[in-house]
Amino acid sequence: MKSLRRGLWDGEVGKDARGRFSCRICRRSLVARTEAEDGVERSCPDCGRAWKSRASPRWRTTGG
């Protein structure tokens, strides 16, 4: 299973104007499933591909 960042880089996953992730192959929004220790797994309901992201971000911006 690829990471969500790698899916964005490869062009398999895209973001819309509101920041939602979508599958670029099927053009459907990804469904998120939270796992306690492993992070968040996002999958496409049509093609079944899945991508994984970390539980917490490595850095945060302060907006300043």
C-alpha cells in the first residue's frame, strides 16, 4: 500500500478546491477509515485502491 503523499506525487490521487482527496482514475472522493496506531487509510469505493497517511503530521504551520 502506498502512502497518500506518494499517491499525490504519482498522480493517482488529487485534491479539489476544498482540499478533499479524490481518486484521479475513478473521479470519486476517497473514503477515510481511521486506525488507532497506524494512522488513516483512505480508499476509493469504486476501484478499491488504498493509500495510507500518518496518524499525526510531522510538522505544523503557525500561520505567522
